[in-house]
Amino acid sequence: MDRICEELDEAKAEIEKLKADLRCKAGFSDNLKKAHGEQLIRTQEACSKVEKQAQELNAKEEEITTVKRMCEDLQCSLNEKESIIRRLSTANDKLKVDSGENYKKWEEEKRGLMSTLNESNEKSIDQEQKIHVFMEEMERYKRASICFTEEMLGSREK
């Protein structure tokens, strides 16, 4: 019976050891479950954060695409306006040259017209002087004719 008691004591000690080991493993298990639960929560939070960042990234990509499109449109518009400015500048330069040529031509024409006008004015003044001389001469002839007529009439009456 001693042997049975001894085996019983050994069995009890073994059971106590196994119980302690079980409690230890149960604690580890609880800790692992708790750590696993925390890790799961962190993983879910990280996944949620990654998903949110992916959505934000997609939104930014769309925004970048939109801004690039707008930039391309603005660049096209700028190129068109630069082209228009170049054409207008060329046309303006041509107008400047043409207007300069026209100005020179008109100045030349004006000088010719002024010269013709001056000649006409000189001729007109010269003709007015001749007319004045002729009028004086006619007046002298008229007076001479009147005097002659009076003398003839006076000599007939006598």
C-alpha cells in the first residue's frame, strides 16, 4: 500500500505539475488570444487605413489627371494665342510698312499738289495783274475816246 500511496502521491504531484503547466499554457493561450485579438484589430485598422489611403490616392490620381488635362488645354490655348499674336504682330508690322510707304507717297503727292497750287496761284496773280493793267489801259482808251468824241463834237459845233 505504500507503493500505491507513493504512486498516488506521484500521480497527484504529476497532476499538480500538469495542472500548473495547464494553467501556464492557459495563461499563454489567453495572452496569445489577447495578443492575436489586438494584432487582428491593428491589422484591420491598418487594412482600413490602407484602403482609405488607396481611395485618397485614387482621388488624387483623378485630380492629377484633371489638372493635367486642364494644363494641356491651357497649353493649347496658350499656343493658339501665341500663334494669333505672331500673326497679328506680322500683320501689324506689314501695316506699319504699308502706312509708312503710303505716308511717303501722300507726302510726295502733297508736295506735288502744293507745287501745282503755288504755280496756279502765281499764274492767277500774274493774270490778275495783267487784267488790272488791261483794265487801266481800257480805262485810258475809254477816256481818250470820250475826250476825242467831245473834241469832235465841240469842233463840229463851232
